[in-house]
Amino acid sequence: MYIVEDEPTIQDSLKVVLEGYLRAEIVGTAPSEAEAVAWLKANRDGWHLLVVDLLLKQGSGLGVLAALAALGPKCGLVVALTNAASADNRAQCLTLGADAVFDKAAEINEFLAFCADGLGEKA
């Protein structure tokens, strides 16, 4: 799994929860759009789950999703996990190729269930 999240505390919490709950390996993290896009370009087949926050200190998760879409077919699930899960942002994420969008505060259980279902054979 690869995580795009700029808040270190949230990034660390996601690592613990995802590794513990899904028993999957975190292959990397990025706090910015530029770092995430560079890693995704260099590792096109190196992940099974990409978790992207929309609000980053540098760039945005929407930029990451757009860059990923430009790379061609994706190799795993793409999930936006954000505090900015408005109807417009959800629609834009899905249009850019995200498989699902979840609100960090209100939908964490749904996020974990979606990831577990989607990665059942890969995790």
C-alpha cells in the first residue's frame, strides 16, 4: 500500500491501522503531490492500494489522481480518504479514477471494510 498524507500523525495512524487490520505492507508514503506522482511514475506496478488525502500542504490529492489517470491502467485500488468529502469532491475523485471516497472522521469503518473486501486476495 502507498499513502499520500501530509499530516505525520495521521500518516502514522494509517500505517498502524492498515498494517494491523489488513496485514498488508506499506511500501511508501508521500506528504505532497509532487513526491507521490514521482513515486507512482517510478513504481507503476508497485502497489495494490493507494490511499490519497485531498488536502495536502503542497499540491492536492486531485492532482495525484489526475497524474495517476494519465499513467494508464492502475494496478490496484485507489481510495480518497479526506476531511473534504463533499459531493463535488467525491464526484471529481471518481471521475479521475478513484474507486471510492471516504470521510476521515465519519467513514473510517467503511473505509477499512472497503479496503479489506477489495484486497482480500492480495493482502
